[in-house]
Amino acid sequence: MDAISLDRVQKERDSALLLADGSGVTTEDAAAAYIDERGFAHLFAPARLPWPSVSAAEIRASGASQLFSHVVWRWKNTLPAARRCAYGHFLRQRGLFVSWQLFPAFRRLWGLHESVDRILRDDALEPVARLMLQVVAVQGPLSSRELRQEVEALAGRNRRQYNAALHRLQEQCLITVVGGDLAGFTMHDWDLLERHAPPAAMTLDLSAEEARTKLLCQAVANAPYCTARELALLFRWERRTVAEQLVALARDGVVAKWRVVGQKEWGYRKAD
């Protein structure tokens, strides 16, 4: 177990906003490559957590001074429209880009694994979510405005229930962003994930334990220094369970245990 300076941690986090070859995220191609390298990346950095975001990466590369990237606001529609990655609220109700290579881990842990037809037959969803899924299944792809109008016509006007259903169906890997209107305030287009994702992204060949390990290892590499507490907050897992998994990964030489000089809490980095 070693110690690391806070300055070094910050320098490594700055480097995490660049591609592996040291180039910046200035184009849609570069953004797609960045997401593939990171496995998953937030649209905007999650509050008080150390993970990089696509917005912060573009701002660093462009030298802009704004708080968030206006270019990335477009990429959240254009990247999924080109099927270069998934985009949606797959984690903690925050906008997240996920590479298709890592997507099976998200689906294994949080998704519903039956076909949409089977899920609707089994009546496994809350009423508003079920109505929303039916609308998308029959009419998708359709815009956010069209989706809201159709659901409100069937279920009434209840913004809280509508938003909860929209978040839940994304996290359950049932519906996803497939493009959108880029004029003015961008508007998403929605469709069934099973109609949009490449077949390899829908595989369930890995176990839940393998999926958790993949996400933990990728998150540690992305941070590139983080604690069990931060990882538990990121994935909404129990801190004790995360700490036990990190100890096992450290024992296997996958991650290494470190501490920032002057701080009491131990953290982890990707093993050299």
C-alpha cells in the first residue's frame, strides 16, 4: 500500500479528460473514441464524485470557459442516432454514454431480460411505465413531445409519474435515446432498446458477479483514483460489499490500494 500526493491525483484526473494518445475530445469521432476507451462516461460530471465527463473533456480540449459544453448537448442525440454508443439515464437518473462493449454489464445488473412483448404480457411494470412502453413499442421511434402527449392522453397529466416511468424504463434497458431534434433546445427521439442496439450489446453471457467486476474495474481506471465510498455512491451499491470486492481485486493484482497524503480514507487505483 502506497501514498500519492493530491497534486498527482489531480494531474491524472486532468489526463483522464484526454484520449489515450493524448489528443483532446474536439469532434464527434473523438467523442465516440473517448466513450469506447472509458466504457462509460457521464454527460456532466456527477456532483462530488471523481469521474470524468464528456462535457468536461470537450471543454478542456476547446479551452472554453462555460460550465458545460453546448457541443456535447448535440452529441447526446447524434452519437446514439449513428449507433456509436448508447445514451440515456442508465445510472442514478443521470445522462450517461455507454459503449456497446460494456453495455451488457449494465443490462445484466439493472435491465429486465425478457422481450418487450413478454414484459407487457406479464404486466410486470407500474401502470404509467407499462403505458409508456406500449406507446414506444407500437409507435416508436417518436419524439419526447409525441411520447408525452400520447402517455398523457392515456394516463393523465402527472409530471412526476411520467418522469419516473421514463427514467425507470431507461434504467431497465427497455427504451433508449435513438436521436433527436438539434434545433434550439434539443429533443430526444425514443425507441425500444431491442430494436436499436447491436445484437452483441444485448448478450447476457456474463454473470452478475462478472458484470459488477467489469464495472468496478472500469470505474477505478476512469477515476483514476477513488474510494469504496465513492464507488458505492456511483453504482448505488452497499459500501461494505464494494469494499469486499475491492479487497479481492487487490489480492488478485487487478487494483492497488493507495491513500492520498494527508487523508485518512484509503482508495484504489488500477494496478500497474
